[in-house]
Amino acid sequence: MEPQYLCFDKWLSDTDVDRNLEIPKGARFLPDGNGIMLVTDRDGNTYEFIASVRADGRRSLTREWHAFAKRLRPGELLRVYR
């Protein structure tokens, strides 16, 4: 198994769960531009997120984020690994 490296972790807000996840500054191992991220959860389900770059430079996860976030709750800690 490949070693895992932490991309970022974040305590989820209502907005993160109900809309799009705002990626914290300092996140690592993200695709360039509006690149695609294939993310596999603990159950082996794979999701295709887009690491979108907003006009102000902030980044967020979109596309299949809503399907993934259905089982998340505000206040939970999300950890994303490479």
C-alpha cells in the first residue's frame, strides 16, 4: 500500500456540508487550476471532485462533493489524504 500524505483537514461548517467545501489555505497535493481529484472513501466508493479556483484565489471542492457530503455533519473533522 502506498504511504498516505495529509492534503488538509478541516472542521466542517454548515456551508461546507450544504454547498461546496472551501479548501483551507495551505492545503497540499492539489491539482493545478480547476483540476479533477479522484477521491476514494473508507468504504471504497470513488468520487470525482473538482478543486475549483475562484476569482479571489480561494479554492473549493465541487462536482460530486454533494453526493459525498450527504453523510457528513457540520462540526465533524474531514481529513483528505493523498
